[in-house]
Amino acid sequence: MQPLSGLTVVAVEQAVAAPFATRQLADLGARVIKIERPDGGDFARGYDATVKGLSSYFVWLNRSKESLTLDLKRPEAAGVIARLLARADVFIENLAPGAAGRLGLSPATITSQHPRLIACRVTGYGSSGPYASKKAYDLLVQSEVGLVDVTGIPEHPAKVGISIADIAAGMYAYSGILTALIARATHGRGAVVEVSLFDALSEWMGAPDYFTFYGGRPPGRTGTHHAGIAPYGSYPTGNGRVYFGIQNAREWTRFCREVLEQPELENDPRFRTNPDRVANRAALDAAIAVVFTQLKAADVLARLDAAGIANARQNPITAFRGHPQRTSRDRWRDIESPSGPLQALVPPVDIAGVEPVMGAVPALGQHTDAILGELGFDDDTIGAWRREGTI
């Protein structure tokens, strides 16, 4: 028995944030019915065609779901939605601002009709405030919360290389839905859950915000280095770069004595405490480079390991799938897709005795006829809707 077996989720979703949340639910056994536009579906299907002709984003976010094509603007759609919601436990949407309300799918409307339903809305900036009607994409939210201002190097700000605002919002939507399901099991009532990309990523900006507000200055852009800890980051060796970080005085002592083999640096006034080392980062980096550039990366890593100091190699993305920590622990599964078998990564949370659901990536509208038949619509109706473009 999967943990969420028997739960039904109806998703009017697109792009990343809501699909990320619902895929987590599907991983745990929930039935996720994904409603897509008949004329192309979730626009993430067209982001790229790199996975045997499929979009890398869509493959990542939509396995184990059922695809139902339905033009929500047509009057016939209301009857389909009503029958779906009558059987559903969760409804989630991340449409453009105001779109759900115009379609009669606002949380207040559908929870008044279905009191046990958990209605989750994922927005860009929230449903109130001066930005409520603004469209929000990942880069734009990274910019608005100040993440771009602390990412990159001093001369050039940069965005995070993954859709971090969408992922943050998706994870909070997922945890919010699970919380509401637990609460419903206690008192029998559904709930309205709202998560915005802006609020989700704002939460993740807590440390730089406190640093700036109470410290009187922003942490600054330091590339691969840490703005408030030194040494911590990427350092050159004789044949590549290594990453490591010092977290406390004990590690600093061992680093000086066992890695650099320069015990006199331990009590150098420029480097005695972490604030001293941050203030004198350039001189510290130069002292480290003198030693590291005379050694191969493997030798530096060996010294760091022997001293008990956390470290890592600079791996290219091309090494992602073959990483020994992943392959040795059997973290890949084969899944089906419209383009044939694909490899998918096992979800990161391991629950003893539970094998995650690793179902197929659906073709657009693949389950439309079956779902409509299940809801009681006959073949003639389904055929007519298809000819008219309703499905």
C-alpha cells in the first residue's frame, strides 16, 4: 500500500511549480489527473525536445500522472470539472492571475461546493497586494526577492541555474497539502492552501536578509565562496579545482597543520578567527593557493579527507548520472514515455517498506476517454466533444 493510495488529485497546472508539487504526491501513490489544453497541453511540453523528442522539464515533472485534455473555457467543461471535484481530495492550480476565478475555480467557490476538498492555489506574488496581478517567472522572482543581488561575482549578478523559485513554491505546496490532509483526517473539513513563488523564495532569503538588515550591509556576491565564512568555496590546484569549507576553530587548526602543513598560520592575526579570515580573504586565498597549486587535486582532496574536512570535486553536469554515490545505491529506475523507456531518479525521501510509484510520462490526452467514461459520459458525447475541440 502506497502512503497516498486512494487519494485523487485534480490539477490544472502548467510549467514547474504546481507540477512539481503534484509529482511528489504521485510518487507516494496519489492518483493525479492533469487537465491540459487540447491545443498543445501544458506549455512545458514545448520547452525543449532533448529527451528523445520530449521536453526535459515535462519528463522530470509529470511521470505517473494521467492526462485529460479539456478546454476549460467551453461550457461543457463545467460539468466535467464538477464530476471530477466530487470525487477528488485535492484540487491544485497555478493559472495566470485571475484565470481560476473567471473559470469558476476559485478556492472559495469550489470549497463551498465540496467542503472536504483541499484547494491549493500557487501564485506568483500572492492573491493580494500591489503585485497580485503581475505575472511571475522564476528569474523575475529571483530578482524581486534580491537573490540575484547575492548570486554571481562582484562584477556580474547571476540567477541560480535551476528554477529555484518554482521548486521552492512547489515544495511548500506539497507540504501544505499534506498538512491539510492530516488536519482533514482529524476534523473532517477541507482547506484552502495558497503558496506564492515570491513568499516561498522570500523564506529562503532569510539569512542574507538578517545579515543585511542587522549588519548594515549586504553580504555581497562572492561566486563560489561564502560571504560570511572563510575559507569556504572553490580553490585552484595544480590540475583543477577543489571545494572545501571550514566550519569551526578545530577544523581551522587541522587545516593549517595537516593540509597546508603551515601551523604558523593558525594564530596569524589576520586569520585567527573566522571574521578575521573573511576580512582578509584575499591574503588567505593567496596563502592557500601557494600550497594547493603545487599539488594535484586528488592529493589535496586526500589531505582534506585525512584531516576530516568536508570537501568535493568540481563535477560537470555530464557526470551527474554516473556519480558513484548514486549508482552504487540503485537510485535510477526505468519508466515509460511516449518516446520509449527513460531513466528517472528515485525520489529523495526513502520510507522503509515503500517503493515509490515510478509510472509513465503521459502523452497529451492519453487518458481522456477513460476518465470521461469513468465519470459517466458516453461514447457519443466524447466523440462530439472531440470533433468540436472541447477535448
